[in-house]
Amino acid sequence: MAKFIRREPKRAHTEEPMADSPSDTTLYVSLPTIPKKNYSYQNHWEEKYTWLVYIKEKDHVFCRHCKWFSESGKRVASKFAKTTFTSEGFSNWKKALEKLATYEASDMHKEAVSAHAIFIGQRQGIDAVLFSKAATESCR
């Protein structure tokens, strides 16, 4: 749909009405409209950013690792408590790729990913020990 600008002719500062002249016309200018872009979450972002978690009901994304540590009650929780990707979630889809890359490169995020990997490694080690112990007890 075209937009129009209405230009009123300049009037002299006199009380006499202006005479009709070619300059006493309303000019309509048609401006082109720019289609509105609809930005939204893209599922393929999860391929590059494996830490990304999308909550459809909120239409926000979170960092899996940082959010887990911020809610875990661990001593490192204070480091991860107040970021967009841990508390309220991120939803500025227009700048998403730029912000996701910046967040992924942050020291805080890297520390959370490392801490999560260590935690999972310890957990798997404990599971292996418990499984081994259960297996030896069942053989008796």
C-alpha cells in the first residue's frame, strides 16, 4: 500500500486569502513500502550451538550449561545467575546470530561448559563404579 505525504502551500502572513495559482495545489507523493521481516527462532541454530535450549511457550532460548549451574545451588551458581541466557531468556531474533556467537565466546559460558563436562565425567565414573560393584555382588 502506498503512503502519501500531503504538502500544504505556504501562506503569506496576511489576512487576504491566497489566490488560486499553480503553486496552490496539494502534492501527493507515492512512497514504496518495505516488506516487514518476521524474525523468529530457527531450529537449525541448535546444530551449531549445541548448548542452546528453546522454550516454545516462552519463545526464548537459554544456555543449557549456564542455566543448570545457575539453578543448581552449586558454589559456581553466583557466576551464572544474572545473564539473559540463564534467567529471563533471549528472544531478540533480529540480532540472534550475533548475540549467540558473542555469548558462546564469553569466558563465563566457556567455564560453564567445562564445569558441565567435568561433572558429567565424574557422574559417569560414579555410575561405572556402582555398576561394577553391583555386577560383582550379583556374581557372589
